[in-house]
Amino acid sequence: MTSITALTSIAADFAHDQAAEAADQIAAEVLNIRTLEDRGRDRFDFHDLHVGNIRRALEAAFNAGVETALQAAETAEEHQAETDTRDTAAADVEISLLETASHADAAERAARNASGAESAEAAIAAAAEAARHAQKANTSAEEAGRTANANPESDGAQEFAADARHHVGRARSAAAEAMRIATGWHAE
């Protein structure tokens, strides 16, 4: 979640970008001053102004500030929504990563069971279980990859997807080992 400080910074940047433009517009429209640039001449840089015009200029500046603040708040909310989307994507990919790792662990357990099997049937059953978990790990990793690809701006999602692919490799290796053991049993 984005901090209040970060959101305030976004709003301040937005407001600062518009301040000079608003000041120039108010000076021109309300005070009949062509530019607020210092031109180095008293007759251009000093102006006699009616109090009513000054009041209207200050009110216009206040209203511009309120409008800018509302626009800045909207921009900050949009930024927050984008951040929330990235955080959600990373969380979704992390869930897929955990599922992938769990299936890889199960495939490795099944491979150990195949290694310690006392019969060809037990070894084949363990190898089949390892293969099922390897397939489930692959499915979870594919889901992680799809979510990460749909959210390329989420660094967390990208990292979790890479970790999920690593666990698929573990699961496949375990399944291959279990199949090799079961095939060795079956050959006897």
C-alpha cells in the first residue's frame, strides 16, 4: 500500500506543475497584467490595482488551488489503484508459487517413496503420484506466469513467477527420478 507521504508528494508535484500557469492566467484575466516575468523596468514591473481586482484575483487563486487539490487527489487515487492492482497481482502469483512449491515437495516425497518401495506396484504408484504432482506444479506455475505477464509492472509478481518455474523444475526432476526407479523395478 502506498504511504500517505507518497500520495502527498504526488499531489504536491501535480499542484506545483500547474501553479505558474494558473498565476499567469489570473494576472492576465483579472488584473490585466500581461506577464508576471520580471522585465527590469518599473513601468512594467509595478502596477496600481484596485482593491476589488485584488480581491477577485485572490478568490480566483483560491478557487484554482481548490480545483488543483481535487485534481491532485484524483491523481493520487488513480496511483493508489494502480499500486493496489500490482500488489494484488503479486499476491495472486505468490499463492500460485506456494501451490507450485507444495506440489514440488509432494513430488519429491513420492520419488523417495518410489526409491523405498518394496514392490514394482508400489514404485509405479509412487511414480504416478510424483507425475501427478509435477503436472499440478506445472499448472500452478503456468497460472503464476499468466498473472505475472498480465501485470508486467509488478516486480513482485515477476519474481514469484520465476520462483514458481524453479519449483516446476524440481517437481519434474522428482517425477523423472521416480519413473526411473519404477522402470528399474519393472525391469527386474
